[in-house]
Amino acid sequence: MTEVVGPFRKSSYSGTQSNCVEVADTAAGSHAIRDSKVQAGPMLTFTRPGWQAFLVGVGVGDDAGEFGRSARG
């Protein structure tokens, strides 16, 4: 099971919409995402390279904003 070590955070691009994903750091130094409406539901986890590929795939690239920044630094 993935250990989430940081709080889940929502992108500022989400505004007041409820159809959002949230991201958190994991103990393994990767990231987990979940549906903000189903917080106790399943999470997708990404390795560091997988996370970078995900950001590029959704069009964020290197300018990842809140989703790219680690809560640990």
C-alpha cells in the first residue's frame, strides 16, 4: 500500500469546481492522485519519471504549478 506523507492538494486552476483531482507526496518520493469527490476511494500512484511523463501528457510540462511542487521541497 502506498504511504501518503503530505496533504492532498488541489490545483488553483480548479477554482470552485468539484470535478478535480488532488495530488500528494508519497513516502517513496513519488506522487499519488485521487478524485476530490471520492477522497476515501482509490489512488493512482506514479514514480518520479512516471509523474513527469504524466505532467507532459496533460500539457503541464515543466511548469507544473502546485502539482509539480513537492511539499517536502
